[in-house]
Amino acid sequence: EAQVTQNPRYLITVTGKKLTVTCSQNMNHEYMSWYRQDPGLGLRQIYYSMNVEVTDKGDVPEGYKVSRKEKRNFPLILESPSPNQTSLYFCASSSGTAEAFFGQGTRLTVV
Amino acid sequence: GENVEQHPSTLSVQEGDSAVIKCTYSDSASNYFPWYKQELGKGPQLIIDIRSNVGEKKDQRIAVTLNKTAKHFSLHITETQPEDSAVYFCAASPLGGNQFYFGTGTSLTVIP
């Protein structure tokens, strides 16, 4: 079954404690990206990757890092989380010519 | 960059009625326009999409129209059912890229 898997689904952490949200896809897609979803703001792209070792900033990259060492994985790293990064995060993958497939989401709370 | 505006933010309709959601975009380079449905606790899922060389596309009760000149596109759902209740997002993207620009979403409620 084609899917994008994110972990964890829920995460509560404290300010400044580094965390990683993992994302894996089984569709051999070149493109992967991370979004955050906030009420009234829709989905905003954080980072995207067009292939292994190729990443670029989206609209709201501040405070986030990503890496693409393997085609199937695209982890999102928050080196020093702050409360304004409390949000619902989605990973997505696509072949670049059609629809993006989204993961189930990770609800992050930073206290 | 691209700016996508979506209206209305909330929409309530009686079961069986039609629902229309409208979006505008700013970048004439955008040429792929997908619509996503997000149910509670789930990630967005594609329901229909349209490319800039097409003016209208239909899939059963769902249709999308695109006006490139005016830079707007709309989602039409006919004969709405309670299971259509969800948040709907429009998006615009240059085909072949990984940049999707989303609208702010429309929360649709279908009243039985």
C-alpha cells in the first residue's frame, strides 16, 4: 500500500530540547516536503527536497532543519524548539508531476 | 511568490444541496491546481485536480473549473452527503516542481 509514514503522531516537549520527526515513503518519490498547519493559515511549506542530498527552504524554514540521505526518508529536526513551533506537521511526497501524498500528521506541543 | 486565497472559510449546506468553494492565485506560472480533503485526524487527500490546459474537470459529484485569465478556480460538490463534511484545501503549483501553495481551507458541514 502506498503510504507516507510519520512518527511520532503526538509529541509534547519542553523549550530547547532537540527533537526529530521522522518521515518515510514507500513510493520511490523524488520529491518530499514538510508543512505546518495552523488555524486560519492553512498549510505552509517548511522545507522540500527534490532528491537525495538536495533540499531547499520553503516559506517558513526558520527554526527547522532537514536532511535527505536516503530517497525514502526525510526527517524534520528542531534543534531548539520554541512554543511558536507548536503546530500540526505534515510530511508529503510526490513524483513531481502529480498529486502529493500526505502522512497522518504529527501534533507537536512545545511548553 | 505565489499567493492563494480561498473562500469561504466555513460553509454549511443541507444534505442534497450543492457546495461551491472558490480560490484565486497570483502567479501566472502556476499550472497545476489540486484540491485536497482533510478529515478529522487525518492528512489531506487529493480529491480532484486540474491542469492549466483544461477549463473543467468532473468526477462523479465533484467538479473543478479553472479560469486562467482571471486566475481563479472553484470546487463544486453536488448532491452533498454527510460524509462530505471535512476541511477542503485548494492549492496551486508549477507542474514538475515541489512547491505547493495552499489556501487557508474551507470547513464544510453537511447537515443531514
